[in-house]
Amino acid sequence: MSVQETIELKIVDAIKISGLEVLNESHMHNVPPGSESHFKVIIISDDFVGQSLVKRHQKINELLAYELSNGVHALSIQAMTAEEWTKKGEKVMPSPKCLGGGKGASH
């Protein structure tokens, strides 16, 4: 099973979602082809009603703690309620271009 599939399954198993997209953005970074190290997750769930963004991100980071300590270098999280998603025009925020890293960085 790919890292992307594992991330999707863990989120679906733990959160009642109305929308989920897991994007492997590794190709946008200085990593070998086929890498699974940089991800963006867009999660729409009314489980987030009344929760701060910090609490939402903490929940996702806890769910994916193993992946974050075993090869996933970067995780961008967009966690919204259905109402927030609608207010944003149902659009995903674009990811910034990779700025590289320091000498020898595997970014």
C-alpha cells in the first residue's frame, strides 16, 4: 500500500468526512522520482465544527504521527467544515513553489 493510500485510510477511519483529497506533491520538490515525502490533505468534515485550526491540525498530525516520523517530510493541511469549504468557493489553496533548502537538504 502506498503512503498516500495509508494517509487516506487513516483519515477516513478516524474522521467522518464529507470530502477528502490527499495530494502527493513530492514531484514539486528536489526528491527522487516516485517519492512519497510531501503531501497536502484537504479534509472537509463537520467534526471540525467549533474546533480551532490548531486543534484540527493536531488531530491530523496525531493520526499521521507514524508517517511523519517515517519518511513524510512535509504535510500541508487544509481542514474545514462544509460551511467553511462553501464560503471559500470550494477551492483548494495552491501550494507555494519549493524554495529548496540548505546545502545537502533533502527538500
